[in-house]
Amino acid sequence: MTAFLVLTCEREPPPLPYSLNSGKEIVVFFIGAKACGTCDTPELRAALAAMRDTLSRRTAGGVKIVLVGVDLDWVLGDGLDYLRQFGTFDQETIGRNWLNTDAVRLVWRDSLALPALPQVVVVEHDIGVGQRRVTVTPDYLLTRRVGAHRIANWVDSGAPLPALPTIPSTAAPGDHRD
């Protein structure tokens, strides 16, 4: 008798093919928490639902939009439930309150950032994928919006971003020496 283990997934996986691609990325970090009363409004849910499409229309072809959900709840299950109400993120970091890895990087290490919720932080960087190495340029801060109303107004106005600077690539096009 042969037994098989079948693993199932509650959600559909993203469309194939899976691949790492070189090019520019705009990464949108949404920082919030279930424990934050102003982080759960219909206005904010609608803005986050529209954000990816709005940004995709504003950027040049070939720029990938990446949405990252950052939840600052202490209890991981609470954070996961909280982020799910906003739809699908490409990546999530949950837990540890204001010591969450992304909160430390995006708020505490930026002397001009406000430790307030909710907020959206948008950065741009360039990815170079080679045979054995991936290179990523430092993040360039494009915008930061703090507060549900400010986030919603930003998305409703077309999610304007400053003109993207030219960031020198870490490798010449086609150079895959790694």
C-alpha cells in the first residue's frame, strides 16, 4: 500500500512563472496595526485596494510595483488577520510592535520620520539579477504619507511621485559575471 501526502493551500498562488527579474522596483510599505483605531477605516481600505493599480498607471512600463504589509501588533495572528482585510500583499512582516524589522528600518533609522500609524512609505531601487548574485541599489525615498486621510487623499489624487532620479546600476546591462 502506498500513501501520498497532499498539501493544499487556502489561497491561490500567484500566476506562473516565478522568476527574479532585473529592473526598477517601486516598493510600497503599508505600516499599520489592528490595535490602532485609525488604521481600520473604510477610507483606508479603499485607498489600499486601489493603490497598486493607481501606481502602475503612473509609472513607466517595466517598473515593478511591490506592496509590503507591515503590521505592528504583538500577536502574529492578529497582525495576519489585520493585513488580510486589505487584500494581497507581495510580502508581509508582522509582530514586535515598533521593533518590527521594517518599522526599525523605515521609521527609527530615518530621523525625519514620524512614529505614527497608519503610514505608507514608498521607495525605489534597482535590481540586478545575475547567474549567482542579486544586487540591489540603496532605497531612494519617494514619499511618505502618515494618517488614513492623507493616504486616501494621496491615492485619490493619482498617487503622485517625484520624478525618479537616475540610479546607476551596479552592473552594466548584460553583465552577468557575478
